[in-house]
Amino acid sequence: MPYVNIKVTDENVTAAEKKALIEGTTQLLQDVLNKDPKATFVVIDEVSTDNWGIGYETVTEIRQK
């Protein structure tokens, strides 16, 4: 029972894009590891750019540059 957690910044990821991520991830696990899609869990977490840091800065600060 695979569990995949995808984290992205909350910058307008559409429902269609999320669906494509879920479908693509599920298909990859089926193709590579022969995992049953009905037992594959994919969770997408959207993280505020204020809560995502790279180096000493938040993504919000980096995007403002």
C-alpha cells in the first residue's frame, strides 16, 4: 500500500493539475513496482510560500526579488 506525499507551494495549482499528479504518480507506481492503483494513496499538500524556506529566505521573499 504505497503512500506518496507531494508538497507544492500554494501558487494556483489547478484541480486539473492535481488530478494529473495523482494519476501520473499512481501510474508510475503501477508501472515500476507493480502496485495496485486501488491501494495507492497520493496526498497533495499546498504550503504557503511564507512557510517554505530555501537557504535563509522564505519563498515569498525570493519571489519578490
